[in-house]
Amino acid sequence: GENVEQHPSTLSVQEGDSAVIKCTYSDSASNYFPWYKQELGKGPQLIIDIRSNVGEKKDQRIAVTLNKTAKHFSLHITETQPEDSAVYFCAVANSGYALNFGKGTSLLVTP
Amino acid sequence: NAGVTQTPKFRVLKTGQSMTLLCAQDMNHEYMYWYRQDPGMGLRLIHYSVGEGTTAKGEVPDGYNVSRLKKQNFLLGLESAAPSQTSVYFCASSYSRLQGTQYFGPGTRLTVL
């Protein structure tokens, strides 16, 4: 099955700095790459996604980049705020039904 | 529009007891999923359904059964709970697999003693 590696497992940044989380995957047929944010005591929530025919996508302070050749994609958060503190999960899907999740990155933004 | 709801929010079981977790969605989604989340393990798919009356196994299906008798509901059953099933369980739904986006419920925290 698909192997999704996510790094780092924990990340601490100061408010206003940028945060970058990286994921690698193994299946070259993968074509959908979402990122989820999970706040304490809640379910994961989609924050941004990208498909294999696009190299980069932005939504305000959040961006995702995809390198299909190298089989990795990254989440970039600029101008971080304390409310960005949460656990972030990358996921990968191909033509099947299931998402394969990374193990998560705990992001802490300190004022 | 409540989205995806899960019942109950918390439950404590003794080894060998049985229970059913209920997931309901009001978005008319075809696809529904059950995941478990354990520390350091991310989310792992237990079972999923691609439509009313259908179910399929995911990555970690052993010890669980599911049913999708109505389009809006997806039930997860534990026939004989084991301590290894202590976890947080999340239900999710999506409009279609091509659409991709899965919407998650708030989770059920289950402890098996």
C-alpha cells in the first residue's frame, strides 16, 4: 500500500514566522494531496488540497507545493498566528477510495 | 446543516463487551468511512462504504463490523471489545472519490478496560 512519510513530527515557531511541513509518498499513481488541520478535541478539517496536474496552490497564508518527480509535497504557512497551533496531517489518494494519512505534525506558534 | 455527527462522544467498555458507534451525515454523500486515531499513528482506515448497502474493508478491519442500511448512516460495531481497540474513532463522508474531500465528525473516544 501507499507509504506516506511526514516531517517533522513537532514544530515550534514564533508568531509571524513561516512554518513548513513536508510529506513524501511512494505510489507514483497518486493524484490527490490534501492537508488537514486537527484542533484539540475535534475532527480533522480540510484546509487545502492539490491535484497532480498542478504544481502549487495558494489560499491566503497557506500554500501547498507538489513535486511529482520527487514524490513529495509541502505545506507552507506564512505569518503564523497562535490560532494556527494544531496538528496537521498530509494525505495521499490515487484512483481508489481511501486516503492514506501521514502521522501528523504538531505545530506550536508562540506569541 | 449539521454535517457529520457521531454518537456517543465518549464510552468506557470492559473487555468482551460489545457496542455500536453511530455516524450520521446530512450532506447526501455517497461515501462514508470509519478511521481510528492512535498517538503517533495518524489516521487508519477501518472500513468504508461507497453507497447504501455496501461496505468494504480498509487497512485495519479486524475486530470490527459495519453496516450501511441507510445512505445517511454508517454504523461501526465491536462485537467483543479488546484493550487494543482503545482509540479515538472518526467517521467521515465524501460526495465522491473523484471529489476527494472528506468531511470528518467530531470523534468518539473509546476506552476498553
